[in-house]
Amino acid sequence: MDALVNIDLKSREPKARKKKLRIVRIGTSGALQEDIAVGTHLVTDYAVGFDNLMNFYDLPMDDFEIGLAHDIQKKVGLPFMPYAVKGSGTLLEQIGKDMLHGNTVTCPGFYAPQGRAIRLPIRFPKLLDDLNYYHKGDFWLTNFEMETSGYYAMGRLLGHEVLSANAIIANRIKNKFSKDPGKVINSLIQKVLDLI
């Protein structure tokens, strides 16, 4: 999307004047805390990236984000340091008024990176418990999915406002799943459209 507005597609050069986009990711997510009900709409304040995307860029993080990344690595026992990045405060205020505010872990896959085992043994069998119990002061991890941290990081690097809105269709701690996930996501889409 950035290339469409900030690159001259004929010359393939960046335009002199850059446009700032306001991007809202709307997607599904699983809750990491027992008290987050299936069907909840949650907006992400901070995203924690377990993916390796930011190994290829120089993401500036503030002291809180760096401390958070180091603390999560240590307490969860990860062999790599995740990255942490705050989303758009402007969009959070505009769109997140009537939604739960949370902190989202972005996993690089659906199975082992989210604590699921089918046929293969997984390296972090206590991952769900570790994420559920992790906190730093009043900072708790609330949910996980597979995109938000990359969006937030690239938004920061490229100068865009980015927010993630999550339809909670599963509570992985209670092992509860939505009977009608389409209804949950459709109501979130409508809610976001009404607020932009």
C-alpha cells in the first residue's frame, strides 16, 4: 500500500512528497486470558513480534519496548529476542473507544508457534501457559494472531498510522471456540466502518 501512494510507478523512485496512510487491520484472534470472552472485539495497544521480520530492518524501539522484549524473551525462555511496538494512539482513541484494549503476540505460524501439537513434538510445550501468566507491572499479553507486529513495525518505519482490531473467536486458555466466527468478524467489520 505504501508503494502505491509513495512510489512513482513509472520511474520506480520514491515521490518527493510522502502520504501518511491510516491503516486498520481487521482479523481474527485467540485470547490468552481466561477473562476475555469469545466474541469480544479487542484493539491492540502493543504488538509483540515472535516472527523474524524485524531482523531485516532497523526498527527503533523506545526503552519500554526494549525492556519488554528482553523480559518476554527471558521469562518465556525464547532463544531469540522478540520485538515490541506500539500501534497508533490516534486510531486507538478513534476506533477503540468501545473495545477491549490489549497487547497482541504475533506468531509466525498456526501450530507450534501457537502452542499446538499434532504429529510433531513442539519445542515450547508450555508456551500457552507462559504467555498467559506473563506480565510486567500492569502489562499483560491478551491475545495472539499472525500479522499485527509486522504491520505496526512497518507502519512506524514508513510513517503510517496503523491499528489492529481483533475478533476473538477462540479462548485458548479455556479451550472455548466461537460457534459462529463469521458473525463475530462481521460485527467487528461493521463497527470499524462506522467509526472511520
